Amino acid sequence: MKFNELGLKKSILSAIQDLGYETPTPIQAQAIPYLLEKEGDLIGLASTGTGKTASFGLPLIHQVDDQSKNTQGLIICPTRELCIQISRDLDEYAKNIPKLKVVPVYGGTDIVKQIKQIERGAQIIVATPGRLLDLINRKKVKLWEVQTVILDEADEMLNMGFKEDIDSILDQTPEFKSVWLFSATMPKEVAQIAKNYMVDPHEITVGGKNETNKNIEHHYYVVKERDRFDALKSIIDFNPDIYGLIFCRTRRDTGNVADQLLSAGYNAEPLHGDLSQAQRDRVMKKFRDKTLQILVATDVAARGIDVNDITHVIHYQLPEDVENYTHRSGRTARAGKKGVSIALINTRGGRKINSIEKIIKTRFELKTVPSSDDICETQLSHSVNAILDENQDLSRIKKFAPMLLEKLDHLSKEELIQRFLAVEFNKFLSYYDKARDLNAKASDRGGSDRDRDRDRGRGGKSKYKSDPNAQRFFVGLGKKDGFNSGALLRLICDNAGIAKKDIGQIDILEKFSFFDANPKITSQILDGMQDANFDGKSFNIEKTKGGGDSGNRSGNRSGNRSGNRSSNRFGGNRRPDGPSKRRSQKGNRRTN
Ligand code: AMP
């Protein structure tokens, strides 16, 4: 099917042609003719990146009467980024209809300016729920002529707690309007909105309900907790052309991972709620422009990120709520392209992978962290390919060539090649010379929590069981967090790199826990545990007063968290300037 068979106005068709859209995507091919012909309500279920904006935007623009300045179409979406993106797309589609005005309204910016824009006439308003409600309450938007209300990413809006705002907005729109609801997933809360506000809606599903995009490959890697970051670096190094989005659960982890990547020489920056709006805009602009290669983000900050060409989404930690996996991974493989979604899990993460597989109805592929040799070979051949690139601009270097050639004349071709590559790669190669295998062994993965608890918990054979000289520690995780003795052992041993025999009695209480350990490794434990997390949750760990004094068994806490956690777990940049120089050059190269 071609766009000109859908029944759209000529002015719109020529705008679409200028955008380079040739054939409608499946959701467009189904939704556009329906919406042009029928006046009813519609539910469109499709993952992000499948062309949803045009599937509602084109029929809406087609229907709007540009001779009236009143608001006729209202689009409600979850985030400022998406709001701006939708209104930009609509401006493009309507570029040959000069009187048609699309006004985006969203929070965190001057409301007076937005009011002025609306007063000048806005046939279509694209809004985030909170700001729209504010404008409605100030009586600055007039909704009585609204014929179409579009709820975009409805599931995300409900996830973000906008249910009441959406109810209030819908209650104020005219009774005889059409509601077009678009969503990637159909949880019961979305079905409830449909039930309350839509009349006999026509449903279009592209792919199965709650299914992710078929163009996404889902991979997972099993690593020990302490190797998570090194595994991330290996995966990035094995994909030199990565243009990626890394998800962490908390702002703190997001900041840490981005800082560590940056100081290891990667072209990475964080995006999270602690940044000002101006900072977020700046980071997003760099990412969109591809001067930034890797964006590390929290779920909330990354909502509505609509950037094409993202090659990899990496879940540094899986999301707390498995439903969020679909939203995260949907940031890649947009507009018919292919993409990879990679989950880094520890030895306990398998169950979560199973639950996600059930939701997305797709199997994950277990991958092994690439070996040092594989990574080095990939990097070298990537560099050689860049040298062979026919589009390389040689004009600037030409005038220096005679002088360079004279200096290098005595070297053979082989030697010359090796030396050039050595300048660029020696530090990188020596880092990988020393690198360990980061894949968690089968033995680390096997055995149930119960086995481990029995072997290593209260009844374990540790030398430090009931030892009066043992150091006692407090851990801010308890049964309510799903914590048990096996989990404690894995957490401490993996992160601090100690043997299980050095851990003694373990007491898991409802909200926190205690354990005894060899006093000689106290600082190894405290150092190793800074920045550790349990299934993405950060927690406190402290020495209790008086070491293993039985009087303190109830957990008298005196440790100073900041004092114990002052040094950086990764001890600064382990690969000083080698890859750093190369990375930033590569980052720049992408823009040229
Ligand atoms: P959306 O799901 O609306 O955010 O669209 C994802 C991306 O696909 C956007 O960058 C659109 O510009 C692009 N796109 C949408 N429809 C088409 C089409 N029919 N042909 C080519 N690209 C499209």
C-alpha cells in the first residue's frame, strides 16, 4: 500500500514525501484509512517506534479545519520530550497548511509563553497531563470544540501516576468526541480507561498484545555482581559502533555508571532526575546529534526518548517492574531497523528473565561476555575498516604527506602498519591482556538458595561461627527485600572478593540483617561493598560496635557510612589514557 492510496489531502502527501516516508508502516496502513472514514473511537496497540505518531497525526491534521482558530485536537502524552517530538512531527506533516498551528504545552517551563501561543490560536494542542490541567484550571484552554482526544503511550501515563489527571481532563472534554488511544501494552488500567471513556472502540493490534518489536534481539549475560561494570565495558568494546542507551535503576547508579564510563574513556553521559531541565536538554541534544555515543539513564528520565538508530539498549540492571522491560527495549529497533536489547544479570537473575520472556513472548539468548582476544580482534579490524573507508577525507593531510613520508621512509609496510596500530591500541591491548573471564561459572549459578542457606547459614561450618573475635556487620536489607543467607553470602563474596569460609553467623531479620566475618577482612568487605546493590536496590552496610561482642548481637549500629564508603570501588581509571583518547576521537568522528 502507498500513502496516496490512504485518502489523505495532497498538501499532507507532499509533506510526507519530503520526509522520505515511502510506504505506510503496518499501524499506519490500518489506522489511517479507518480514522479518515469512521468517526468512532480507536485503540491502537503497537510498540514504540512503529510509526504511531503519523498514524494518528496524519488523520488528525487531515480533519482539522484550519479556517477556525479553536482547538479541535488534543493530544495527551506522558513526557515533555515526547510532547516536543510529537508537535515537531505534526509541524512537519502540516508544513503546507500554514494556518494550522500545533502548540506543545508541558511543565518545567514558562506557562505565560504557552498561554500566549494558545491565545494566538492552536487547532492542535499537544500536552503533558499536569500542565494541561493547570491550563484548564486557569481557563486558558477552551475545550468545547475539541473533536478528537488522543492518548499516546497511555500505559506509560498510567505508570507515571497520571490516572487522576487524565480522568479530570477527559471529564472536561465534550461528550461527542472521538478518543484514539495508543499504547504499547494493554494492562488492565488502560482497559479501564477505554471502558470509561470510549464507546465501542475499534481495536488495531500490530504484533501481539504486550509483545515487543520483532526486530529486537534479546540477549542476556550472567556475571558476578562485582564484574557487572567490567562486563559492560567488554560488551561496549565488542561493539565499537554502538550508539546505545544504558538503563540503571537508581539515579545514584546512573551517575556512577556514567562517571565510571567517562573516566575509563568512553563517550558517555548520564540522564536522570537530579539534572536540571537545561542540563537534560543539553545531554539529549548531544545524544540526538550523535556527538554522544552512550546515554546512561533512569527509567523515568528516559521516558519518551524518541531517538532513531539506537543500536543497543543495555539493562545494566533489569527494571524493578518487569513490564518496564518492553518500554526500555522499545527504544531500539525503531522505524523498521534492527536492534539488540542486552540484560546483565547476576546469578540470581534467571527467574526475572523467565518472567520477562512470558510477557514479551520471546526467548532471550544467553550470551557469553566476549573474550579478550575477540574484543581486541574486533577493535583492530574496526580500526582497519576505518582506514579502508573510501569516504575518508585525505585532502587536509596531503600537504603534510611529503614530510611524513620522508620520516617514515625507512620502515617496511608491515612495520609501519604495526606501529600505527600500536600507538592507538597498546594500552587497550594490555588492559585486555590482564582481563579475566567475566562469565559467572555454572557452579556459581547452580544450587538453590535453600541449599546455600543450609550449607552456609546458621548451621554452616564456618570457622567464624560463634567466634567471639569475629567482626559483626549490619546490612540494611532484610526478609522484606527478599534477602536470605544465600543472597547475603553471594552479595558479600562477589562484591568484596572474599571466600565464604570467612563469613560466620548470619541473622536475617525482617528489615535488616547481621553477619559475622573474619576481622582481618573488615576493610576489604566495607570497600568492596560500597556502591554494591541487591537487585538494583542500594543499601547500608556498617560495622557494629565492639566486633563480635555477644552483647551487641542485637545489632548496635555505630559505623559511619560515609567514612566507610569514601573510596571509589573501581579505584579510578584502570585504563589511563589509552582508550580514552581513542574514544573521544571516535565520538568526534561520528559527527563529521
Ligand atoms: P514513531 O513511532 O511515530 O515515533 O516513529 C518512529 C520513527 O519512524 C520516526 O522517526 C518517524 O519519522 C519514522 N517513520 C514513521 N512512519 C514512517 C514511514 N512510513 N516510513 C519511514 N519512516 C517512518
